[in-house]
Amino acid sequence: MAQDVCVIVDAGDRARLAAITADRNRPQKHIQRARIILLSADRLPVAEVARQAAASRPAVWRWQARYAQAGVDGLLRDKTRPPGRAPVPTATMAKVLALTCSAPRGQATHWTGRAMAQASGISLRSVQRIWEAHRLQPHRLRSFKRSNDPAFAEKIEDIVGLYMDPPMHTVVLSIDEKSQIQALDRTQPGLPLKPSKCGTMTHDYKRNGVTALFAALNVRDGTVLGRCMPQHRHQEFVRFLNAVERAVPGGKLIHAIADNYATHKHPKVRAWLERHPRWVFHFTPTSASWINAVEGFFSALSRRRLRRGVFQSVTDLEQAIARHIREHNATSSPLVWTKPADTILAKLTRLPAPSE
């Protein structure tokens, strides 16, 4: 392609192009094209025309050729593009939606994009667009567990009531243990995070022992009292209850929310409760650990300190857990439970009845 083109502009076109460049209401693309032709008519090199018009050299050549073919009117309109693909017919879209919500053919467990494209006779990208528009995700699956506790409603109302309206002059604690926390060390050092590359960690690891964390979450201020112990039997649980008993000021009742783990109902634990009458245990419904507030603390602990942690001994692991508890307590806030018991129970009524 030639580097310099001789563009001849007569007086009428020059006046019209000058009017276009001076019109503030014109689209910027029209002004730029008119400026390219005016600069070219002044015998400027293509590179200089491109610099002054803030355009690329191919753009300068394109609009010089367009002006030579169609004049000023050719600068004011864009060439029509060939029509794209026809939209997916409504009947085909309805077929894709119906198939997606039904069982797939053969022994497959769910529909894939390519299988749906083959079954419906359209492209994979068309299937993906239909699924995105209707928020369908066949590859995803959410699990659930419905409690079969006959006293489910009573327990939910009891525990939610403690969360949302704790009694005066009482301490409400959510108690549980996180067992089998492994002190894992990697076989080789990983690489740190860097631009365009994620951090790395070896697939294999070395086990350096385990510990169990007993924790009590105070609903009123969000603080956590935790103790790491080598095992999670009833003996360790009683020791933890003694630690909580010493930490809570005297004269206050203690309402403790716990799950149905056998350790919490051991005869020696019951005997300990009889010797400490200010303690009242509230057990969660079976298969309803989500209502135990301390589980949220355990989840944050796993994500932020344990899952990617490298621990050369159980002592390192327990120190990391203790640091996390101190940092949590330094910025803790009261537990805010937003779902009343009526809302929880109403949601469960929309689920199918459990099978016998």
C-alpha cells in the first residue's frame, strides 16, 4: 500500500468538510474523517495526517479510499455489515429448557453443554447463552439434610429466642469442639503469589500430629474462649467446662447451646451440670448443626488459618489457633441472628415431607 496518496478536494467539498469539523453537534467519528481528508488535501504525509487526526495509518488510507469512491457522503455513513446468525427459534429454546429440567439420556447424571447441543441441534454457544439467560446450571448440585427430630420446632424456637433476645443477667454461649485438626507440613516449600500466577503448594504432606479445639462463643459480644487438647472425650469436655466456669463472672446464669454429640451427654457431664446449677444446656435438633453459632467461627478458622497452613509440630498448630482467637476477640462484635424461628419453620414447610 502506498505511503502517500494525493487527495484532490474541490472548493465545494472543502467548505463542506470544514463545516463538519467546526460543528460541535457532529459525531466525533465524522469530525475525525473530515479532518483526515482536509489534512490529506494539504499534501501532508500519511504519518503526519495520522498524528494530527489521532488515527492510525490504516484508518487514514481507509477514509482516503472511501472519499475517492463516494465523496463526502461516504464519510458520513458506515458500510453495512452482513447480517449475523438468525436467533434461536422459540420452539428450540423451549425444547432446551424442557430437556435441561428433565433427566438426561442414558446413564448420565446431568446434562452437559455438548450433550444438550447434540440433542437440540444447535451450537454449544447457543446452549450456553440459553442457560445463562435462564440461570440454569446443570453441572452444579447443592446437598441438604432435613432434620427428623420430633421436637425440631420447639428446639428451634428455644435457640433462636436465645440468639435474638438473650435473657437479662445471663451469658449465652454456643459450645462445640473441632476435632482431628491435623498439623500438616508440606514436603517442599511452595512458591508465593505473583502477578498472573497463583501461589503453589505441594500435593503431598507430612502429618505431625493432631489436636482438638474446644470453643465457646459468647453471643452478646462475639468473643471466643478456646482450649486445645490432645483428645475430645468427656474428660476434656469437663475440663473445658471448668475453664468456662472460671471465666464467666459469678452470679450470672449460663445458657449453653450444644449439639447432640455423645460427649455432651455423658453421665459424668450430666453429673457436672448437677453440681453447677447455674448452667442450662440447650441441645440443637438432630442434623441441624447450622444453628450452632460457633460453627461459623470454626469455618473462618479453617479458611484463614488451617487449610493453607504449614505446621511443623502440634505446638505450631496450637499457637496459630491461639493467635487467631486473640485476633478474633480484638475485633469481635455481637452475634446478629436475622432469621426468626417462624421464618425458618415456614421455609421447611415448602420442602417435601421426609420419607419413612
